[in-house]
Amino acid sequence: MRFGELKRELPQITQKMLTKQLRELEEAGIVNRFVYNQVPPKLEYSLSEVGKSLLPILITLSDWGVSYAEQAESNI
């Protein structure tokens, strides 16, 4: 995805924080950053193989969070 696409998917995040997080994920080897040599410069981000290996864990955690929120809401 391009930076602008990521920003639209995460409207609550600031540009500064998104840039910081992408750099940290790149340094950790979770995200790949591709720079196209053109004017204007074009950047694309994708999950690395390590990042892809995290998907099942993140999906499970997301499912748990939704279930927990629904349960907490029903106890109110």
C-alpha cells in the first residue's frame, strides 16, 4: 500500500505517528518499503514474510477483542 492509502485506512493516526510506526516496523523486519525511482517519488509498503507470519496471531487477538467487548457490553 502507498502511504496515502494507509493514512486513509487509519484516519485517526497523525502523519508523524504513521511515519514513525512504519519506520519501526521496517527496522524490525515486519514491513518492506519499496522506493520507486521516479518524480514524484513513490513509496509502497507491504508485509514481509515475518509480518505475514504474524497475521494468524493478530486475527486471533482481534477476534478475542471483539468477543470481549461484546461480553463486556452485555454485562452493562
